[in-house]
Amino acid sequence: MLPAMSRRTAIVVPIALAGALLVGAALLQPTFADDDAERAREGVETGRYVPLEDIVRDARTRYPGRIVEVELEDDDEYEIEILQDDGTKVELEYDARTGELLDVDLDD
């Protein structure tokens, strides 16, 4: 039998991980193309790209709303599309290598 602390940890960690995966999937999966996801994963693993989580966190801080699309462009730029509560669509472009915000497009 596991000690009380270990038992709690054994239950909480998988629940927390499952929750994080579900939130991530809800935010990104619908429009993040498989080849984009694989390129992003490889880029992060090799240190070439900033983790997408960091980019998404920055984008949501700057422009709160629902992320409706995430792409990794061929020119090593993440493109994040956010739909704000007022109906405004915001497209942000980030340098995938540095995480620098390069461009913001607002569409009413």
C-alpha cells in the first residue's frame, strides 16, 4: 500500500496531465495541421523553435478570446488567429525561432 502522500500524488498528477492535454487539444487540435504539428514538435525538440505554449500564452495575454487557428508557416512563423468576444478577429504572427511578435492584423 502506498503512503497517503504518494497515493494522492499518484492520482493528482495523471488528472492534471489529462486536463492539460484536453485544454491544449481544445485550443489547438481543430485547425493545427498534422504536418505543422510534427514540424513544430521537431523544432522545439531540437531547440530551433520556441514552444508553442509560450506563444499561445503571450497571444492570449495580449488579445483575450478564443483561439480558432494555429499554423506554422513555411517561413518559420507561427500564425495565431483569435476571435475576441466583440467579434473582432485578430491574426498574430510570431517568429517561431525567437518568439518575437512580428505582426498584428485586426479584422472587424
